[in-house]
Amino acid sequence: MLKHIKRLSAVLAVCTALSYSAFAADPIVIKFSHVVANDTPKGQGALMLQKLVDERLAGKVKVEVYPNSSLYGDGKEMEALLLNNVQMLAPSLAKFDKYTPKIQLFDLPFLFDDIQAVERFEKSEGGKSLLTSMEDKGITGLGYWNNDLKQLSANKELILPKDARGLKFRVQASEVLDAQFKALKAVPRKMAFGEMYQALQTGTVNGAENPYSNIYSQKVHEVQKYITESNHGLLSYMVIVNTKFWESIPADIRSELSVIVDEVSATVNKHSHELNLADKQKILDAGTTKITTLTPEQREQWREAVRPVWKQFEEQIGADLIKAAEASNKQ
């Protein structure tokens, strides 16, 4: 009997080892869900990440990309990440105010003069600190992917702040963006990205704010007669992962993934402005929309009209952080 027990134990040990070996050989699957098209900066970044992981971590990690809200839409993706139903997202920075109020900094209107100032701040100590500011909520930031500065669109030409009065604008679920349009005496309507085109088409909303790449990829220019090149706000994304999932990855693999994300982030941020300029030209070529560029004097009028929003959120964000962001406007 003792011999039979020993043999059975040995067989079970071998089976367990083989089973563990087979399990260990399975690649770590990272589901990367996002809500935009593949030909946008975020879409291109996700595909580049997938490609580099496949090249450098073949058999160890597999990235599955789900674009255009094909897996989860705007309103559900954060919940899915926290439940580990997806492991990686790149939501716009406007989505994080409920997890850390400091990140509302990026939504403050007319805070940054240009995209180069944005990048300088993101690389600073203050910018880097925001990546780790949500880990107690189960969210780890890995990097920023910028999609350039936003422009206003409407079926009415917007030259001065008073031109926006009474218009209904689609906004993301951000208290700062809500306050931004209220400061202009306009009406903000919080709405998922995927619902924007139809809402503009039917007149549920009269206008929106997007970088050129989103205006073109979502065909906003087909249902909006005017675009004001205001460069008033930032549309940027934070590449995030589920913290518990991230920490469960072996350290050597996690390290290589971090290197890959850094490389992709640098590439995305290098080319996103060029992509937006190219899409601006495509909109001009389509001939459906008039693009008006604000003069420095006109832009300053808009900035003064919304500057009270900075003060409104100063306590939540931190005066020092806002000051550091302003300082990034100077090289």
C-alpha cells in the first residue's frame, strides 16, 4: 500500500509540474481597449505597442487591441479596467478627475501656449508625479500620449467669446470642461465620444471641441460649418494599467514593457502634431468647413473669459502645480 501511495504521489507531482509548465508557457494577455480609430495618434500608438511587444516579448506577452469602442465604450472602459476585464487603456486625461483631482490641471482652458509647453510639463517632476497619483485607486500610469491641442467647432463662426453664448457643446465628463463652457455662457452637454457625430448631425448639440485628428476621423467637419483654431485646451491620454495586474507581471517582463511604452510614447508625441496638421489640410481640401485662426488679441480675450475657471479649481489641483504648468510656457 505504501508503495502504491508513493507511486501515486510521484505521478501527481509530475502531472502538476507538467500542468504548471504548460500554464507558465501561456503568454500574458493584455487587452488594450480604446474608443478612437486606428489612424489617430492613440490608434497608431496602440498598434505600435502591439507590434513591439510581439517582436520583443513573443511567447511571453500578447497585446490584443480593440479600437473604436469595439470592446468597451467611453462610459464603461474605466470600470472594465478596475475589474481587470481589460488590462490597458489610454483614456483622455479628462476621465481621471474622480480618481485624483490634481489631474484636472490638464483641462484648464488656455493654460498651455502650445504643444511643446505641454510636453515640457509632462516630462517635469510635476508631470511625472501625476502618473503615480492613482495607484491607491488601482490605476497605474505608464506615460502620456498627446493628441495635440483642441479646436472649437460649431455651425456658427466663433471669433469672440460672446459668439459661444447659448450654444450647446458636447463635452467629456469633466467638471473643468463643464465650467469652461459655463464661463462662456454656453451650455455643456456631457456625452460619450461615440455619440458625438449623431448629436451634432441632429442638432442635439451645436458644437464640440476636438483636435483636428478627431474632427477628421469622426467626420465632424461634415456636420459643422465652422472650426475656430483656438488651441484652447489639451486632448491627451494617459496609458494606464490595472495596478494589481501590473504588479503580478514578472519584474523582467514588466521592465521591458515599460521600456516599450516609453518608446511608443516618444514616437506618438513626436508625430501627433504632424498628423493633426495633415488632417487639418484634409478638412480644408474637403471644402465643407471654414477654418478661422484666432489672432493673439482674440485668443487673449477668450483666455480672460475663462480664466476664472483656473481660480475655481485651484484648491483641488494645487496652486503650485498650476504655476509649474504655466512656467512650462517659457523655454
